[in-house]
Amino acid sequence: MKKTFLRFKQISAFLFLIVIGFVYAQEQGQKAATKSGVSSKTVAVKKNASKSTEKAKQDSTSKTGNATSSKKSEKIKVTFVELGSIKCIPCKMMKPVMDAIEKEYAGQVKVVFYDVWTDAGAPYAQQYGIQAIPTQVFLDSDGKEYYRHSGFFPKEDLVKILNQKGVK
């Protein structure tokens, strides 16, 4: 009886260590993905300039995917593309900034959001060659990228980028 109990304790301890090791490995993988801004659902791809420029022109004139855009009453001077996720904390912090820009600069700035952790938004992660979320891409009236930023972008700093293309 004593040997059986001892054997049971050894097996239990072994299984416990395996489970702890597995959980630790999962947490480390998630931490590394979070640190680099890349998840298993996001594919990090180097920027392909010609494809991005061509697709950007299409994006600046049409609404696709799970995107939101401002009303078009004047000629759009800047298209502000936000690539992120509704589940990412810095991305959630960008939502009020995007809403404010969309309201204050309606007719001058088109705001587009792509959730790159969804099937509909994932192609845009590849198209724009993002390596972290949130990433903000600014396109001029011709659809050419003129500025890019990764991480939370305060409204005051973002407005300075919009002003570079005549947004008042």
C-alpha cells in the first residue's frame, strides 16, 4: 500500500510539472507576441510598396471590409487608415481619437478601421505590411502613403500629421 501511494505521488508530481511547463510556455509565447505586436492570427510581412500604393488608392476611394469611413462632402485630403483590433488595449484607446478626427475633420479626412485579427481584416495586415498593432497609415489625396506610426497615437500629434497635407 505504501509503495502504491508513493508511486501515485511521483506520477502526480510528474504530471503537475508537465502541466505547469505547458502553461508557462503558453504564457511566454503570448508575452512575446504581445511585445512584438504580432499574434498567431497576424502575419508579419515586409512592406510591398507597389501593391500597397495600388491598394491604397482603391481604399481611399471605396469602403471595403469591416471599415468605417467619414461622410464625403468635400475632396478628401487625407485617408487615415487604422490597422488594429477591437480586442487590443492600445487599439481600444485609439477609438475615441478616431471618432474625434472623423467628426472634426469630416469632408477632409476619411477614417478607415480594419480589425486585422478577423478574417475580413487580415488581408490588410499583409497589404500594409504591419508588424505591430495599432498601426496608423496616412495616405494623401492620391492614395500614396506619406506617414506611418505604430502604437497609440495621441490626437494632438495625429493632427500635426494631418496638417502636413492641408487639413485645417
